[in-house]
Amino acid sequence: MAETSLANVNFDNIINNNHYKFNVGLFTADGRYQELKIGAINSLVIEDTFTNFYHKGYIIINNRFDGVERLADFKNNEKLGTSSTFTPNKGFIFKGDSRDMLIIDIMPKLDESPFGITDSKDAEDVFRLIFTFSIYDSEEIPGTLPGEKFKKLSFWDIHYEFLKEKNSYFSTANYVDGSQVTNLSDNDRSVNTGDAVKFFLKEFFNEDDGWSASVSDEEFDKGATTVFFSAPARYKGIDCLQYLMSRHVSDKNDNYDQGFLRLERGSNVFKLQSLNKIFQKALNGNTSGVGEYYLETFKLGIYSDKQNEFGINAVSYTPLNGLYLGKFGTINNFSYDAMPGIYSQQEIVSTIIHSYDYDSKTFNIDEERNTMSSCLSVYSDNYVKPFNSLSIDNNAYINFYPGEYRFLQKNVKNIFSVVEAADQRLSFGRNKALFGNIFLNNTVLFKVPGSTHREAGKFIGIDRDGAIPYSDFDSKLLGVYFVVEVKHIFEGNEYFNELRCVKTYSYDNLFLINSR
């Protein structure tokens, strides 16, 4: 996508009573193009989920009398900033080959937004929604009037589509120094797992193939262990990527934590960071100030429109300098769900890893580092202690304690692994339990007026004033949340965000008995 100067942009669409640049269009690689006006779009939903490195979603278009494919759009390509040359006098026709593409470029006029800031390149990086999506599925939805119908198009990022389509012949052996690679052992043809992911991405998305993506050298976790990998003939790109990521653990400084790959929107830059590194960016070090990854503070509207009739000093559960956007940051309705026992009893358990060392001809059983005690120790260090400064006695508390069966090893998993490195085997044992403890944790889901700066993988705060008395539920509900999913929902001239967030700690100790 070509860069567009905001100084020359027409913010001619009114959304949520603010001016927006709103350019959405369909195009094919052979030059067919159709602009989609905001009035023809019944619903546009862009989903950003942390556990997926890519964005996806769907759009529902008013397709009365097959208007999308029947009407030709003779405009040039400058509005969407693409480099394709469109064929004149030809309308858009769906080909159904996942090369029907949806271009999205949405940007608010910032000097009229609740942020009250002027346009700048840094602000554009934060607020601009710009994507090239591949349409992978479609559905016609008949209406109730003659000729009335709608077209639902499901899409995901074009990079993900290419990974699903194209075979890969990647091998770590190609990235080992030395001319006699064929004479080296598998161990000597290994590279660090993070480097393997980086080399694969650079090799797969190359300029010769017509599509590229860059990789961040500064924010790309190297990994604690090495891997030798040569793609089988049947492997697509996504198979290679999933295989390498399944064996990745961060280094000792991050407690051999989980790593997560993200494709940054707009810049198309891949980043690989440990979850521990991400949580360290929620707050500003050991202070209660906001960190690099802290987006904003939300307030519960149902608790904040009453006067403090109890004479209680309000307790702050969030950073004092967190951004609050008034009506854009007020939660009027929300759902709050505790960790579901049906899943936690299956996923958050000790996992005993069995393996075989072919050199020493011995069996190994990894138990100590994969127990519940070990898991909770790492969980506390990586995902609880970063919030110490916001808790009642500068000591945040774990908000989940497994029961007796799990501590006494009466509820365990047993799996066999062919991985030789003990540190790498943590990705199949302890880190699976850590994953469950994060993403199955207490969850809040709410819908607020939209802002384009919100994204998964960042942090928000949820707070209220002192209008009602304190209870232990506040310690559970209020505080800093990790954003695991953001939906950008455009419906006509209205724009909403739906956020799903998890909280990994409590403000005070909520458990009467902590040991079991």
C-alpha cells in the first residue's frame, strides 16, 4: 500500500459525529475495481485477536439487483493508494479464487476527535486502519423486498492467505555458516527458534513473489533453544510457521515464557515477543504510571453517575495518568465471566512430559518444572508482579488457585515428546498450562463507541469512583486488563468497539486458603 499524506486527505464521512476518511473498495489483481460507499455497507467488522497474528472479519453489502458486479466504477486507483492500473469501463466481477481483495483505509480527523491532537505521522501509525484483505468466502442473503439482497464477504489478511496457499521448502540448514553443511549433524544445522521464524518469514515473503513483509529486528525474540527443520514436501507456509512456533520458548530471563507472533497493522511488520516482555510494558517500571502498551482507562458508568453518599475515599485501581475519553471510555453495560471450571480442570494441570534420548539411549520424565507449583511461580513472576504498584500493599495477588487434586498430582496429563532439549519441552507442558491460565482467566466483555487506536495485545484499565462501598468484588473486577480481542464494528454512520479482556491478578488476596 502506498503512503497517503493526511494533509491531502478529504475527511468527508461523518461517523459518530466525527469526520473520517473512509475508503473501502473491492479489486482484483487483473484490474477490476469497485468502490463501496459507506451507505452501501450494512456492517463492516474487523476482528483483531491476540492469539492470531493476522486480522480478519466480514462485510455485509447491500447488493440490490446485483449492483456490486453490475455497476462499473471508472475512477482511478489514487483514492485507495494502490499501484495497480485499473481497466477502464469494466466493473467488478468476483472470481472466487481468494484474489478478490478488500482494501480498507479508515482514519479519523484527529483534531476533531476526543484526543484533541493534530495530524502527525506518529498519530497516523496509531489511528489508521489500513489493510489488504483476501476474500475467502461469500454468502448471498435474500431480503424481503423484490430484488433486495445482501452479500456477506468473509476476509482475512492477505499474508495469511498466502501462507495457507503456497508450499514452502524452508530449511534452517540454509542459514548455517560454513560450506560443508551436508556433512554437519542435525544439531549443527540448527538455529535459534526465533531466528528460524525470522528467516522463514523473510524467505517466504519476498519481492520476487510479488508480495513482501518486513520483520522487526529489535522486537523479535531469539529464543532459548535451537531447532533443525526442513519442510516436508506437503508443507504449506502456515505448516512451517506453526511447527517452528510450537517449539519456541523465550530465554531464561523471561522464565522460558511463551512467545507470540504479531503482524502490525499498516506497517506489515512481524514482531515476536514473549508474553512476559509484553506484560512488562503495561506500567512504567515499578511505578503506577502508564507504560508503552497501556491504551486507556475505562470507567463503569453504572457506578459513576451517583454522588459519594457514603463519604468513602475512592480507591484507584488503575494508573493515575491513564487516558480517559469521557463518553468514548464509559462502560454502560458489560459481562464478566469467571474462569470456567470445565476447561480449567482440563487445561490448567500438571503435564508430565515423557521423552527419549537417542544418544544416551535413555528415557526422560520431566515432572518438576511442569507441576502446578512451578506453573504458578512463573505465572506470578511474569503476569502478576508487574502490577504490584497498583495493589493494596504493593503486592498483587494471584487470582486463581488450583484445587487439591492438581497440587497432589491426582489430576495430570501425560504426553510423549520427540523434542530433545529439556527447555524446549516446556512449550508442550508448563507453557500450555500458562496459556490456559491467561486466556481462560476472568474475562470482561463490553461495547463502547469506537476509536481506531484500540488493538489486541495492549492493556486497559477499568475503574469507578467511590459512589458505592468497597467489596471484594472490586478487587476482582477493577484494575488493569490484557486486551485479547478487539472488534471494529461499522454500521452505517455508527462505529463501535467490542473488547474482550482478561485480568491476571487481584488487588487484594481473595482466597481464604491459598495452599490448596
